Amino acid sequence: MSNTHYENFPVASPLLPAHLRAPIRVIYAFARSADDLADEGTASAEERLAALAIYEQEIDCIEQRQKPKTQLFQELETVIDQYAIPLQAFRDLLSAFKQDITTTRYTNFDGLLDYCRRSANPVGRIMLSLFKQQTASNQIRSDAICSALQLINFLQDVAIDWKKSRIYLPLEDLTRFGITENHIAQAKLDDDWRALMTYQVERARSLLMQGATLPHQIPGRMGWELRMIIQGGLRILEKIQSVDYDVFHRRPQLVKTDWALMLWRACWM
């Protein structure tokens, strides 16, 4: 798993059916470019919000059956029409990107989950639309998986997010475990930090497992893609534990041996 959940789009996955590679590349281009507008470069907050407002205007054009101004959104309109993807998924993503500009702390877990609902869950719902598997029960399981993956990325990226002046751990949890922001600033690895991270890891694992039956509902390659995604999340959690929760200096990443283990486990799901 990489720095952001947008990399969880299976853009280059060998499990991806050939006919879906082009539409997924278009959707990925939308998500990646919008995320970069919110997060990269030296633009001011006002400039970033203005750039994302242009993206919102393009979505409005699609909704109103007016031709979008840019090639990216013209291609996106074709994909949305072909696969009946709800426009709300794209609006939710843009809402989350805007929130990244204006919000750097989350008081409680509910607030963080609401962010995940808009920053991560739309990715899964878009994929379900592409595979024509968007039933209510599938969406519930997909939401659990996507929110869990987002939380796992937050645990991976505590140090990276701190450099951006962001904390994606609920402040109520920091207080509960006796953690101050100085713990993160000083990369302080002590029993309080380990207790906090143990709690966060188990909560993310539990949420991920709530969606773990989804691959059995999705036929073919997508089901196997989901198995690998779930196993990837579980493996990252194991690696966080294996470094004694020292995500300050030893950011967990997947290597070749991990992929082999994940494939083995995926076969036995």
C-alpha cells in the first residue's frame, strides 16, 4: 500500500479485465490529479480550493448534459455514461480533497470515518459500478474495506502526515492513551504510543474483516483482486506490529516476499 488510497486503483493489475483498463485509467487520472491539486506544490489554500472548484464545475457540466471544457472530463463523461457511475462518488471525492486543505485534525473517530466515507469509499463504489456489482450488500462490504484501507494508510503515514502538519489519528484517542502531539513531533516510541497503535491496528483490522466476504460475492478477476487488496491491508498491519509500532522510522511497505505470502493467503480465503 502506498502513500494514498488512490494508488489502490488497480491501474496496472494483471487481474484487471482488458476492457476495464482504459476506463480505470481515466477515473484514476481524475482522482490522482485532483488529489495533487489539493496536496502538491506551493499553491495557497485559496488557489487549491479554486482549482478544485473548476473540477466541481466540470462535474456539474456532466450532470447538466453540457460538454465539459477539458479532455479529462470529456473522457470521464463517457465512462460515467457507459457504466452508470453515480456522480455523487466524484463529488464526494472532491469534497474530501477540499477537506484535506482546510482540516488537519479530527476530534473523534466518527469524524475520521466521515472523511473516509468521502475520500475512500467512493473508490470502491466506482469499481463496483464498473463490474456491475453495485448491490446494497456489496456496497456495505466495499465501504468497510475502503475505510479500513484508508485508516491503514494513516497508520503507515503518521510521520509523513506530520510533516504536512496533519494528524489522522482521532484526538480523543490520543488523549485516552496519554499521547500529545509532541509524541509525534519527537517520534517518541514508548508504551503509551504502542498502546495507542495497538488499538488503532485492531480497529482497522476489525473493519477490514467486516468486508472480507465481498470477494466471494464478486465473480472472476475482480474477486481475486479484492482478495489481494484485503490481504495487502492485513499484511501492512502485521508489518506495523512487527516493527513494534515504530512508524516514525520504519514505514511498513510491501516487498516481493509479501506478495507471495498474500497470494498464498488469498487462495485460502
